[in-house]
Amino acid sequence: MNTIRHDFRSDTVTRPSQAMRAAMARAEVGDDVFGDDPTVNRLEGHMAAMLGKQAALFVPSGTQSNLLALMSHCGRGDEFIAGQEAHCYRFEAGGAAVLGSIQPQPIAHLPDGTMALAEIEGAIKSADSHFARTRAIALENTFGGRALPMDYMQAVADLGRRHGLGLHLDGARAFNACLALGVTIRDLAAPFDTVSVCLSKGLGAPVGSVLVGGSELIETARRHRKMLGGGMRQAGILAAAGLHALEHNVALLEEDHRRARVLAEGLARHQALAVTMPDTNIVWVDMEATLGARLGAALAAQGIGVSGIQGRQRWVTHLDVGDADVAAALAAVERFFSESG
Ligand SMILES: *Cc1c(COP(=O)(O)O)cnc(C)c1O
């Protein structure tokens, strides 16, 4: 039983609002594997147009969306370059290697979350039968809640183009990145061949991501989606939630970012906590490991959910946390420190 009343673990914990549920209930549907679902088609058309690409594909998860992108850019024995901490390398159960026979080439991150261009270039293999063929570079934005600058993404894309590589953006939180960078999602997507966007994080839909890109890549991805068991039938019910989220919830991300700053400033008042000021909706808090365990337990006992491993906590704001939740969390942290001296 979940006893969390103020849930800062992730922006995936949002539950669909009454209005979103009503939009889902009203959705016109058909069999999407036959291409017959008008609501899925509307969502895909809308996303493609918004990102300035030819086509889009509605998929069950961000993990599947990234995998489909990598499998569309790369074939068996090919290689993709991604950050050591990139979701598509680190947090997707090795899917590209297991299911796509694609070798990852991870690159270390600099302290600002980017990868050095020279490191990326140095990892691109020459045409030699000893090597896997390097076929694609995957970037992620936001990356751990940090908004990576447009000129960096453009520079990586230019480098990739010079070497004939495909460019993928894991934009699970693309709209958060746009808000922090002050760019449109079309601008954000421009350097890339494929972009994956999650509807089920800050946007508040219960399920779904969209992979957007050129028509050929998306046709290949559609075939892989079927192969992986991701072809859904009357999925318009889910696409309707996504359309509702795009219409109503993108504008609310600003509130999440504001609340994350309030949270960060409140937490930073405690000397034992090293708080990284957030660009978007994710606040990282570092502390001594035993303190982390004690603080995490004290918060859990008061119904406050935070993710954390050892001395590192992650607090995420989203549609289902309001000002009162932030205030309750800060008060609980305050009590913890005043009681533990
Ligand atoms: C959450 C996330 C994903 C995967 O999304 P799921 O829908 O949970 O599979 C991919 N990339 C990033 C950066 C994410 O944060």
C-alpha cells in the first residue's frame, strides 16, 4: 500500500485528471495497427507538425521509443554513441544490445552534462573490419533535469553529419527543456533526425510517448514496433490523453519549474544539504550517506516520497504536487534538522 501523500519521486506518478479522463472516454477509436484510429492519427500528425518533421509514431513508452529509434538508425553489429549516464544506455535494460544487436559506445559526461566534442569524434570508428560501424549519436535533453544549450546540440549534430551519422534526441522531457531554453519544440528538434517525447511525465498522460522524424525512419520504426509487440489496437483512448496533455498541460510546466526553485531554495537553507539549483523540475540534493538514509526514512514516515540512493536525493515536481506539498516537504525537513540538532 502506498502511504505517500506528497510524492516527489518522479513526474511519472501523475494521475489523469477528470478532464483528461473525460477526453479519453470521448475519444473516437479504430484499429491503429490497420492505421484506422483517428485519434492516434491526429496525435501523430499534430506531433510531426509541431516538431517540424514528416512523421510520428505513438508508442507505449519512452524506452520503446528510444529503442525503435536506435533500431531504425542502426542495424545488427552497428554502434551508437551516447552518454555514460544517458537513459538509452544506462536505464533501458540494455535493450539496444539485447533486442537490436546494437553496440553502445558510451562517452563520459563533463560536469555540465555535455560530452566533449573531441571525445565523441574520437569514438567514431573508421571503416575497418575490426570495428563496429558507428551509425548514430543519441543526445538527451533535459539531461537529469538540466537543459543542455542549443549550440551544444547543434555542434554535436554538425559533427555527426560530417561523419554521416544519424542523430537522435531523447526528449523525454523535451517541453521542460524548451521552457528552460526559451525555444520552441521545433527549434529543439531541428538538429535531429528523430526525437522521442514522453507524454506520461510532466505532461500528465497515463501512458505513451511519440517518436517523431523523417518518413522513412518512422516507417522502419513502425515495423520494429510491431516486432516488439508495441502495436496497439484502439489506442485512441490513450492518444486522447496525450492530445489533452499537449493542449492543457504544457503551459503548466512553468509552475513545476517555479515550485522546484522554491523547493531548492528551501532545502539549501540547511547547511548539511548541497543543493543544485534546478533548470527545470528536478532538484538534486547531495549529503553525507548516513544522513541521506536517516532523512529519507524520516520523510517517508511523514508521507513524503523522494527518490534517493545513498547520499543523493532527487526531488521532482509535477502536476500532482502543489504549493502545499512543497510547504509540507520543507516543513518536514525543517523538523528533521531541528529534532536531530
Ligand atoms: C523516463 C525516461 C525515458 C523512458 O520513458 P519510459 O516511458 O519510462 O520508458 C527515456 N529517457 C529519459 C531521459 C527518461 O527520463
